[in-house]
Amino acid sequence: MVDIVKEFPGVLALDKAKLEVRPGTVHSLMGENGAGKSTLMKCLFGVYLEDGGSIFINGEKVNFKNSKQALESGVAMVHQELNQVMKQTVMDNIWLGRFPLKAGIINSKKMYEDTLAIFKELELDIKPDSEIHKLSVSQRQMVEIAKAYSYNAKILVLDEPTSSLTESEVEKLFEIIDKLKNKGCGIIYISHKMEEILRISDDVTIMRDGKWIATEKAENLDMDKIIKLMVGRDMTNRFPDKLNKPGDVIMEVNNLTSYYAPGITDVSFDLRKGEILGVAGLVGAGRTELLETLFGVKKIKTGTVKLHSRFVVNSSPQNAIRNGFALLTEERRATGIFGGLSIKFNSVISNLKNYSRYGMLDDSKMSEDTEWVINSMNVKTPGQKTKIKTLSGGNQQKVILGRWLLTSPEILMLDEPTRGIDVGAKYEIYQLILELAKKDKAVIMVSSEMTELLGICDRILVMSNGRCAGILDNDEKITQEEILRLASKYI
């Protein structure tokens, strides 16, 4: 890819960016959110048509007008935000647009057998005829990787492939990557997890503000050098100083059990003013289900919740918002943003009651609050009217966080708040969370990154199989091994 230029209204997303990938290698693409990584890959994959520059594959110039052309030419991509047909089966999703036919009718038997053969080769324990919406996020991610594998691609783009995977699934992905490398496939790997990058990469390209900054052999890099190239400055600390001081108990949860599986069973804990309570556990442990039950997404079967010593019943998310709860969900695209609508709409949608005057919405007040979200969250955008789906994942996350802060919540619940976000933006979000805790807000934060939980949380609640396996005070003695031991308690 040579001198690639891509412009959106008011934004130069790519400014003569370049990338050179060798067959049989892993070439990692790194940069802060908004650096242009995903945009560059969408130009390669035919999602966007570049405004300048050239793309060559095996020395031949290509100009893909859509993703189908890219796939037919041996370029496959697993996107960061999964885009699957949720009501169809796993095998339907894998063979969509290229179903095997027999006498003009879809040959379901062959489709099942072909899918099963791929899963056996990749050692995936997923039924081809399962409906995709019944799978976990991590299983759906592996289905997308299997789909890309099925194309026998010469070039495979993996955009944040491990953001929803367990450690064992990450190891399985790395085994798949090794198989592809041995077949001569060139793999472009986008991730913010530097330990992974340094472990599996042959080459690393750094981007910043839509520009190419450097390409280096992975063996010549370390974490500090990568961060300096990404952000253009040294970052000596990964986490801000903790200045919050937890006070009196603000919320008490007793013997909480939700209806329907997967759910939670007999969970009890308390939460203090100014406290950041981390929630750890393996995938499927019930971390997200705990937040959804507290927020009224899942119904409470038994148990009680007290806020300021008064019983509250969050029978729906609307009730939860009225009672001072806020929930930033794990899957931005599916349950967080209104992608085709503006930053302004996405900023104010949870707080409309505060803008109503005589049955009309106060547009100037909404604009004022949206400007506050953009400035205080440091959102990179041309303006309030920009569609949120055109922003990077990290900037989308900042808008959603700002949306909830406008509701002045007492209990702020965050489900994987830094998923798919670069090191610089992560630091900003950590600062925001700690600032809220300093102002006596109570925060519950689910994260799969134990270093993150240990870096900013006051206590860590460990979930296992829908139950609370233990609550640890975050002092210097706590270890990741201790968290994992509790996480495996009921398995």
C-alpha cells in the first residue's frame, strides 16, 4: 500500500499512509485510536475507496470496489466490531454469499460437513447448526476467524481479534495464525495488547494521525519504544495516581439471583462512595450478567438492592436510570451507539428529560452539553453533527461515557470500558474514572485485563459460574494468580 489518502467530511483520515507485508509473516499495525489503522485496512478490503495512492498484491495493482472483490482476490478481514446475521446459523454466516448448491437449491448437508471440517482443523468446539445469537461474543469471534480461514486467503487482516477471547482461546488463535503463516499467508494484525504484538509479530508498523511513522522488526522493539512512537511522547506510567478515598456504604446487594440462564446466583456485596469496585472472572463467569441484573436488563428472581439504605427495584433500564444507575455496555456497536445518528444525538439520548421545556426540546442546551462531552472526553471529531459510526472505537467509547455522565449517576457501571482502545485513550479513561471516584461517585468496572483491575480498583469482586467467588482488597499483596484461583472456584 503506497501513499494512501482517504478523506471524510472535515477529516483527513489517511495522509499518504503506507504498508508493506511479506508472505508468511505477521505484520502488526499499531497506533492510537483515530490513527487510521482500521481505515487503511478498509481501503485494502474494498469497504472504502481510497482518494489517492495505490495498492499492489504480488506486484499487481488492484482496485477493489467492494469486499466481495477483495475476498475473491484472496484478501479476508475479521472486523473489530462483529457484523453477523444474528438470526441465522453459524454455517449460514460462514458461507453467506457462496452457499453450496445442488440442482439450484442450497445443499445444507455439504455446508454442514464443510463447516465441521474447518472447525475440526481449527479445533473449535462449535456446532455448525447453532444460531449465532446463542453464542458468546468470544465464540462469535472465533466463527469470524474460521470464516476468514475458509477463504484460503493470501492476506488476512485481524482487527482486535483477541478483545473478547479468553487466554485459552487466544492461544488457539495463535495456533491458527501459525498454520496460516506456514501456508504462506501474510497476516496484518491490529491490537492494542503490546505483549501479544511483541510475542507474535515479525514486523510492526506504527501510525499516528493518519500518517506512517515507522516500520521496525519486532525483535528491535520493546513496549516503551512502541508507546513513544504511537503517542509521540514518553509515557512513564500506565495508570494515573489513585487519589480517591472510599467512604460510607452507598449500595448493598444481598443474595441477588436473576431469572434465566446464563445469569447470577446468590451474589452479595456492598459498594462505597468514591470506590472503584473491579469485577474479574473468566468468560461466562457472570460478570456482564451481574451488571445487567443491577440495571434491569435481566429480571431479579430473588434478593434485594439497597441504595442509601433504601430498597430500589430496577425493573427496567428506564427505572435504573431514574434511580441513579448508568451502564456502559460491552458491545459498543450492538448495544451502545446509534451508529447512523450524530454525536449530538448519542450524547443526549439518555438525558432528554433535562432538555424538555413546555413539551419542546431545548436545542441550545443539548448543543451545550454535547460540546461538554466532546471537550471533557477529548473526543476527536469534526463537529457535533458527525455520525458516530465514523469515529474510531475509542472516540465512540468516550462519547458513550460522556452520555452517562450527563445523567449524573450515583452508580456508574462499566463493562470492558477500555476494550479495543489504545494506550493513550486508556489513560484518559482511567483519569475520568478516578476523577468520578474522587467526587464520591461509586464505580463498578468489569474488565478482562487483570493489570487494569489491579491498576485502578480499590477492591476486586471475582465471579465464577454466576457466583461471587470472593472479594479481594487491592493491596500490594494481591496477585493475578490469586484472582485466577478464585475465578476457577466453581468450574
